[in-house]
Amino acid sequence: MEKVVVSRCASYEQDAVDRALERLLHPLGGIGRFVRPGQRVLLKPNMLAARRPEEAVTTHPALVAGVVRAVVSAGGMALVGDSPGIGSLARVGEKSGIRAAVEESGGRMVNFGETDSVGGGPTFRSLELARAYCEADLVINLPKLKTHEMMTLTCGVKNLFGAVVGTAKAGLHLTAGRSKELFAGLLLEIAHARPVALTIVDAILAMEGNGPNSGTPRQLGLLLAGENPIAVDTVAARIAGIPADLLPVEQEARRRGLAGTEAERIDLCGDPVPLPVQPPFRLPEGLDVQFGLPAFLKPLLRNQLSPLPAADPARCVLCGICRDACPPGAITIRNNALKVNSGRCIRCWCCRELCPHHALTVRKGLVLRLLGR
């Protein structure tokens, strides 16, 4: 049985977070079961972009501070790092409040610059991950519970993609992003390459709708924790009311026979929580409906069943961030307008994920428009 613990926490007031963390970790043996004196403990929050805590894009600084102090109290050295999707670690740390929280709590920020080559899995035999992430004695995963336009959910497993440094993310999107199944496999192999000891989810203020950057904050008032990030994600998805067949990572993990996808084999303990919450989370507009289609039909129906990013002229300032981040180079700026090449676009939604102006909308194909009606 995989154990996942839920703890209620109504606010980010630091004392409330600290008390909720203590209750959360108690059924797992407490922080001392994981952290030994003298260990270098790498905390991996979600630091996607330079956004304020109340926007629910990044892991809240109060949770990061609480975990840093817990690690230090157990005798560990708390290091906090990530490779943001856009902007520098310093800029994201400043705007999100994480840098100040870390420094005031006795931790230290570390850059994900240098990389190490580590063994992957059956598909990606070798992976380049941040050296600070690989060399730590222990990794604690601190994701934010959010919807995600490509993978439907970003939580424990998806958060570890941040161990891939800088522009290498675009290369992996280009290699694996044409297939959600293949990309889900990549995420699982990253999680396997350097296993985390503990996953603690910030679901006090989660995100629904067009996550992970442009969705709507949603108050849940919960923290989740477990040793297996797949099991933690399974519980998070059930709480959010997301059907299993819309979760590529869960589907791929089940296909590979990995533990954590079967709800009946998860020992859910801690505070009681409705499964799912009501109403269930709103899903991203960018999701397609190709799941379950025969492979030979997908290319033929791609434009009808898969939405496409499109610029909103009222918001787009032609900054070029989406163009520069697009893995297949499907975005261009011509004649003072942003254009998306539907043939080259792999629907990874990096453009919408990274746009600081929320200027990319969703243009749906004929079938999706009819289904919407």
C-alpha cells in the first residue's frame, strides 16, 4: 500500500502552515524519518515564472519556509532550487517571495546551471539533469496543484521536469511533445532517474482552468504528502475531480506497471476530504479529445480535434517570448502580427504557459466547436 496524507490548512499564515505540516508528516514518521543530520537536502518547488504568491502559479513561500525550517531543525542543510520556465531564478525568487522565505528560514537558494548525465529509462536512456539536484543527499518535491494544458494536471511528477535546465526543456518538448503518451513517459523516467524522498503538495490555493500559468486560483485549503509522487498525483486528481482517462502520466504509469495508480491500493489518511471537491476543477481549454483514437486517425483529424494557440491582438505586445520558447519554431512575427503554423505546432502549449501577458488564446477546430455547442 502507498500512503498519502491530507492535512487541512485554511490560510498561508505561517503558524497555521507550520502546524499543518507537522500533522501532515506525522503519519509518515515525521521529518526526522527522512532527514539525517549533515545531509544536503534539495527542496524543489514550482518556480515556473515571476508571479506573486496570490496568483497561485508558484509554490507559496510560506510552505517553502515551513519545510526549510523543518529540514534545518532535523540537522539538514536546506537548499532550494529550480529551473524556471521563464526568467532567472533570482527574478522568480524575488517576485514569488520564495527567496526571502528561504533566506529568513535558514536555507539557501541554488542555481540549476551545471548538469549531470544520469540513466533514464526504456525510452530516454540518458538524461541531463541539474547537478545540484542529482548531487543532493535527499530531494523533497514541493509542487503546486494546478491544471495543465498539455498534461491536464501538474503536481508531483510533472514538477520534476524543472530539474531539466534551461533550453534543454525545449529540446525535450520537441523530442517527446508530439505525443502525450511519450511525454508522460519522459516525465516518469525523470522521476525514476533521481527518485525524491518526499512530495509535499501546496493545495491551499490551487489553480483550475487554463493552468499552469493563466488559470484561476481556487481555494482548497489542503496540503498533501507521500513518498511516491505517482500516488500523490492520483489522490490530487481524485480530489480535483479529473477523470483518469484525461491524465497521460497516470495512464502511462499504469501501462508500465508502476505503483501508485490504483486508488484501492493507496492508504489515504489524515484529515477527511471530499472526493471529488464540488464543483470539480474546470479543465484547460487547450485539451484535445484524441485519447483512445487509433494512431492512424490522429494525424488525419489533428486540426479538427486539437485546439491551436492564437494571439489576442488586444493583449499581444509582440515581445517574442512565445516565439523564442516554441520548441518546433511554429511561431513567427510577420507584418506586425503573431502567426502560428498549425502544421508545425506540436500543441505543447509552452507559448501559453510562458506568455507574461496572457495574450495567447485557444482556437478550436470544427469538431471541438461542434462539441462545445
